[in-house]
Amino acid sequence: MREKFNIQTLYVISNKDWNEIVRKQYNIPEYDFWDDNEANRDGTYQFTVKKEKLTEYDLEEIEYFKDGQAMFMTNTILRDLANQDLIDEGEYLINEIGG
């Protein structure tokens, strides 16, 4: 009998490509995923992205982020990009090498 597994679509992106998207969309030339998330460069980070209305707090944090004053913004930025129909909803993996 063959084993059954769930099939799941994952969007895999390198940190370099993610950096370019954020730099372009939010005009932050110095943005770096590893620094923003204080992340281990050998790691792979998974995010669930759903279109959801951003809270007033999220919108304020995006403005601080654009000024270089906010960190740990990946979930909020992914949700914002999905809300703008710039990326699809789903599971995203960000790592050093991408897909």
C-alpha cells in the first residue's frame, strides 16, 4: 500500500532576491533580511502569508521600517505585498540559496 502525504506548494526565495524586492517596494537601499530578523545565515525561515487588513500599528511600523527604525518586519511586509497583489498567499521559505 502506498503511503499518503499532503501536497503543499511552497514559494522559495533567496535572501538576496527578497532583499531586492523589499529595497525596491519600500525604497530601503540598505535593507538586509538577515540583519532585519537577526537571523542565522544558515537557516531557512518559513512564513505563512494571508491577505489580511493591516492594523494601524502595522501601518505605523511600516513607516518606521522605511526610516530604518523597525525590525522583525518580514511577516508584516509579506502581508502588505500580498494585500497589494504583488505576491500570492501561501507558504514562503527564505534562505541563502532560494529555490
